[in-house]
Amino acid sequence: MFNEDNTIEQMVLTSLKNNGWKFISAEELQREYSDVMVETMVKEALIRLNPEIAEEPSRADEVIYKLRTLILSVQPHNLVTQNEMFKKMVFEENSYPFGKDGRMIPIRFFGTMTKEDLALNDYVVTNQWVYPQKENGKRLDIVLLINGFPVAIGELKTPVRNSITWLDAAGDISAYERSIPGMFVTNIFNFATEGKCYRYGSVCMPVGMWGPWHTPDHKSEGSLADVKISVEDMITPEKIMDIFQFFTLFATDKKYRKYKVICRYQQYEGANLIVERVKAGYPKQGLIWHFQGSGKSLLMVFAAQKLRMRPELNNPTIVIVDDRIDLETQITATFNASDIPNLVSLGSKDDLESFFLGDQRKIAITTIFKFGDIKKELNPRDNIILMVDEAHRTQEGDLGSKMRLALPNAFFFGLTGTPINRIDKNTFNTFGAVEDKSGYMSKYSFSDSIRDNATLPLNFEPVPVDLHVDREKLDAEFDALTENLSKEDKAELSRRVNMKAIMYDRKRIRKVCEHIAKHYREKIEPNGYKGQVVCYDRECCLMYKEELDKLLGPDATTIVMDTNNDKEDKYKAYKRDRDAEGKILDRFREHNDPLKLVIVTAKLLTGFDAPILQAMYLDKPMKDHNLLQAICRTNRTYDEGKTHGLIVDYVGIFDNVATALDFDESSMKKVISNIEEVKKQIPALMRKCLSYFMGVDRTVDGWEGLIAAQECLPTNKIKDEFGADYKVLNRAWDALSPDPFLSPMKYDFQWLTRVFESVKPTDGRGGLIWASLGAKTLELVHENLQVGEVHDDMEILTMDADLIDEFIEKQKNLRKTTIKVEIDLVAKIRKHSNDVKFVKLGEKLENLREKHEQGLITSIEFLKLLLELAREAAEAEQEVVPEEEVDKGKAALTELFDGLRNSKTPIIVERIVGDIDDIVKIVRFDGWQGTTAGKQEVKKALRSVVWVKYKIKDKEVFDKAYQYIEQYY
């Protein structure tokens, strides 16, 4: 049969060969199956790149021994650390006593800087690499080697089935990282494709965070040609070495766990444009517009890292300029987490002056306001590079000219997440280069960001009219009221009274808070997300808090605000230092913390990064980039269930969304979708899904109903098409639920959901279509999914293979019988989806289904083999202990041993309970409590843990533990 996987493999290999990678088949490489490095190639490279090793080649063995130790000591839990160690060993801690008289000198593992230097490396691509042994070893589709080190691993899947996607390939790589971590110690990145989408990620990166790679001119995907463009653009020897050295970094999260960061394509492009402009020396400025949430802070980190490390730039000074008053921002946090050397913070005007006058060559972070009092030149050097965040927000006034005065020959790069109007002359004078035709040297728009899943679409929900501020009506009434006043008095009165009168109205605040509490409880909380309430001013924040406390309880909300100039101590309760505020916000980010809503007026509307935040309750008039900055707090990606950010609009901001947000970029309209628009689509989406089942009686429950539905989806192709259509309906449903509008369609949706569950692959394949159920839909599935009921239909299930033929004879409808057995089997496999045995059974079932569909086995053979599988499943189920019983047993044992703990028995309760649980599970069998042999076996096992291993000789404790085991196991 024609092998589609092979087509993709050949295409990838051909593209890589064209890019300068030399193909050598895995069998021809000089390595044992258990080798990670191709040591002959490593040795040749060390000799080629280091004269000191060339004159004494045995020195290479000393280096290789050290590398081998690093690889052999890796465990899945320390893979990121070992990966970082490898990078350090190659670029930083690379000194060996190979100089004259044993002097320590740095040695080179790779040629890195110039074209001539890069040409000294050996670039090899191979396929079907087997590790760590021939029998039952893992087989990796594509392995890229530089100087004998495996630096990238690619997994490829078939393009023929919609439900099998790049996610499955990426999932395989994640599994390899756990089972064969040694293969990833020298890794730069990994990639995955099914011939439609290309994605890449760094070691231990969650699969959902893997990104695409596009070129400035080509951003579409879905075909083999698109994948080819991505592979050919990204996987060149020069780019891989560039990414390795300058565009990967290691960071530490708040729980002190290491993780690895690799650039997204727009960060690579933007940072390199900055570096190239600085190397060329002209033009000395440029604007970068990358949409909110697409990683501008990291772009600056990568650019700073590369600029500092390029020798031809003569040790430059890099200055990151923030637009906030204080320095505790996302940018600072990103730089601090990234372990960047030579980083200083300039917190005062004096710090700033002494830094530049002292001609320091470091990376400095400061705020734009520190330049406000500068009246003289501070440093004329031409290798000072400034990167200014949210450039246009603070270029009003003369801060831009003050920076130019202080640093007349510096480079000025402005970065922004919101588009800039051409009429914003200050910004363009300070940062825009006339050479950049569009006004921007690099642009990554709203639609780019959403297409790449770097951010989510925004939905907005206008609220009921009685809560909605009618601005026009208000203005008309105000004009009538003040027609006799002078223009000046009218303006002053308007400023003080107009909006404030409405915003302070207690009846309205009460109603808005009731709406917020109900909306949050029904639409946001069930999915595990949180919300932000944006109020008119600080006084309003207090009133909202008071009302919401009555509705949600005091622990559900807090206020985060600036408490300066608080002469009456009104806001004293919310005066927090940075640490205290940081702790509150960390609580907000925690899924299980009772803090659900933060109430704000100005703080946290820019730069606040909390992916768990989905809903913004907006009751404050805002406009232009301030508005866009604020609403984009909600559209950070979080988990598979979060499909959009939601703005609940109480002030009519979106009545005219096009004028509010359509700066240079009409694509904003695509990003913001109105809930009302989604509503209009639901009936058509529902009809499309139901059209697969023409003539099926949806009121029939159990087997018969599902059999009739499945007969309408006879092939994998049709199942996949249905899966894709259902996914679209599901996303729309999830965005609206629990709107009463959906009630008349709920029965049909539940019915479609049951069908969807019953036909989805049982081996976890096809994450893209099959796993993207929203949280609400999952709830519906659990409420309503009884795929038939799981009958222990032993008459069918334990039937001997020899009797199957006779059994089939008695069946009038072979297809009906087959589907019935299959549905029962699927239900059993789903029920135990975390059990390894059942995962394997799921894989077997999928392989069987595929063989049957491809015509490789007859329908009768298919049923025979299904019955065999069903028998295996029934036997496996006999061995499964109900989870809740085990948990009760564990809970009881934990309580028992907790009571024992004192200074004489320093036992670790979790460990002893875990040991008992493990050993009892091995020796007990169904009905053991009723047999002498069973009781003796379990007592012997318990004794080996309690008496022998932990030396607890208390008979009462032993007897109590045994009683619990007898009851719960």
C-alpha cells in the first residue's frame, strides 16, 4: 500500500538536504544503539576546531568523557537542567588544561560566528534512528546532528486522517523525553508535522505551547507546500546555530522550577532586525509593532543577549526603557527570570546619570520618566542601544528629545503592542525610520497572533439596556439642563458631573454587581477561570467591593489600586508594598484559590499577565490604545478549554468598535467578535452537524440510538469531518453557555456529544479535533454519556474463539452486532483511560478499525478480533480496583500512621502508605478476603512493610492496618 508517512519523510529529508544538511542513513553512522553522540564525529570536530587538540588528539577523549557523564546522569526530572549544563559546557564553562604548561584555555565545540566559521561544522540529517537498543528500542523519525551531537528531533504523522495531527507527533516526543531523556541532553529544539501544520518546541515544553514558523511573506498553512516552506526557512545550519546560541534561554518560575524558552518566529525576526540595523550603523531607529501578549518582553531579552555577545559591536550598552512609573513590571520580571548576566536596574535619576557618565557596558532597565530631568549630554558613544516599551504612550511632551539630548548617538527602537496612528508625530520622529515603508520595521498583527494561537480571540457581551450608559441621551439632557450657562462653566460642570453622577449612582452599582456576580458564577467560574472588574475611579472600587461582598462573600474579591495621596486614609486597607501585592496576584493566578475577582481602576490594565483571567467587567469609559491594552488582559492562552477572552461592557464602549479600535489595522474587527454574532451562527452549525444523521430517530436511547448514528459515519474520513464540524459547534456553544437561548437546542447538542464521544479514537490520537472539548461540554458529556450501559455481557464477552463462527450464524445483523460489541468495548476502555492495560487495548482497537476500513480484514474477522479484545477487556476489568475504594483505604491508612508520628517514629507517612498500597495491590486478588491463602499473603506483605522495612513492632497498629486493607482492598 502507498505509504503517506514516507511521502512526508522524503519531503522533509529532501528539503533539509537542499538546505546544506548531509544525509547519512542511521545504519551507516558509527555508533552503537546505546550511543547518543556519534563520538567519531565529535572527536573529528574537536580536532578540526582546536589546534591544541589537533596536536594531541587523545585530549578529545577527555572532553568526550565529560560529555558522556553529563548524558548518562540525566533523569526525566532533571532534563532541562542537564540541557542547560550542555549549553554552558559548550559556550561558557569550556576551559581545559590544554595550553602551554597545562594552562586552562577555552576550547570550541562548534564554529559559531562568521560564515567561514559556521562552514567548519559537520551538518548531518538521518532518519529512523533507533535508541537505546535494537530490540524494543525507540525509533525516531528524523534526527539532526551538528558535529555528532543530536540537536533536533522530528516526528512525522500521516496526512490522511484529520483526527491525527501534529499534536500526536509532538505527544510522541514528550513521551520520548520521559522514556529516553538521554537523547535530549544536547537538544536545541524538536519539531512535529502531519504534512499540514509544522510546529516546534524546546525540551519539556507543554505541547500546547509549541509554535508555528512562518516567513514574512508566507503565513498560511494546511498543505505539504506550506510545511515545506516552514522547514526550508527554519531548519538551515545558520539559523539553528543562531537559535542555539542567542535565541534559547533558561528561566526559573515562581516555584523555583527550571524551564527552557525558545524564540517564536516573530521574536527571531524582530530581534535580528534590531541586531542587523545596529551592525550596519544605520538607520539608527525603528518601530516594532507586535500585538499584545505575543512576547515583546522576550524579544527584548533575545535582542539584548545577542547584541551583548556579538564581538563586532565592541561590548555595547543596552538600555531597556519601560513606560511605567515603577520598575516592577512584566519586562523586569522576564529579564530577572531569564538569568541574564550583567543586568542592572536604574531606579533613580542619579543611578541613570552615574551609569552613563561612568560608561558602563551592561544591560540596564529603567523607566522613561528618569530622563525627564536630564539637561545635558551623558554619553556620546554610538554603541548604546535603547529599546523603549510601549513607545507611543509616553512620547507626548519632550521625553523623546530628552533621551536624544542625553545620548545623541544612540540607537532608538520603539516597541508597541497597539498600533500607532501616522498622525502621532512624536512617536514617528523618535522611533520611525523613513526607510520602513509601512512605518514599522517589524509587524506582528492581531490576526497573526490569533492564527498562531499566541493569543485568543476576544468576545464582547453588551449588558442589558437598563445597566447600559446611554451617552447620547445623557449628553442631550445635560445640554438642555445647562443651556443658560457660559461655555466655560458648562465645560467645568460637565467634567465634574456628567459621567461621575452616573458612575456613583448606588442603585446602578448594585444592579451592575448583581449582574457581575450572576454572570461570573454561571459563565466563568464553572470553567475554572477568573475575572477583573474595572471601575470608574478609586471611590467606585470601594462601592463595588462592598456590594460584591454581599453577593460573593469577602474572600472572593480584592481591590488592587494605587493608594498614594490618600489624605483621609480611605484606601488604607488596600495599601500594599510590592511583595504583598505580588503575593495577592499570585493567589489570583492559582486555580484553587478562593480569590476570584480583582477590582481595579488603573492598575493591572497594562502589563498584567494572568492567563487564568478570562472575563473583564468593564464599567469605565476608555478609548484608543488604553482600551486595547486593557481588554487584551483577557486573551492570554491558558488551557485547552479557554477559547476566548470575554469583555462584559457596561458603558457602551463597543457600540462603535470599528472607530474605537480601527487604527491602522482593520483586522481588529476579526479579533473582536460580538456574542450576538456567535448566537446567529449556532442554528446553522447545529444543522450542519445534524445533517450527518438524516432519518435517525434521536429520541431512541442506548444501543439502538448510537448504532443508528454510527451507521451514518461509516468511514474514518466521514467521522473526521463530523469531528471537525462538531468542534466548531462546540466552541460556539462554549462561548455562549449557559445562555437561555441554547435551551431549545440542548437535547440535540447532548445527543451529538454522545455520538462524538462514541466515535472518537480510543488511543488518544487526534488531539486537535477530538480533545478540544470546552469545560462546559465536558460536563455535559459526563452528565449524559452512558454509551449504552457497560453491560458485563459475559455471554458475548467470554465466548471462546472456536465458538465465534457458530455465534455469528445465529446473528441476523452482523453490522449491528459488531457496533454493539464495539460500543461496549469503547465504554470499558474510556472508563479506565488512565490504566496502561486499557491504553494498550485502545491502541489495538484503533489499529483494528483502520485495518477493517482499509479492507485488510473481512467484517467477520473484524467481529472475531473485536470479541477477542472484548474478552481481554473483561479480564483486565476483573483486576481493576475501584479507584474510590483505594483512595478510601489510603485515606484510612494515612490517618492511622499520622496518629503514630512522634519523635521516636520519624516515618514519612506518605511513603509508608504508598508502600503498603503498592505491595497489597500486587498480592491481593478478587475475593481474597474469603480465603485463608489470600489473608496469609496480604498479612505477609503488610508485615514486610510495617515490621521489617519501617520497624514498627506495635501489634495494635498492624491489626488496625490489616482491618482497613480487608475493608477497602
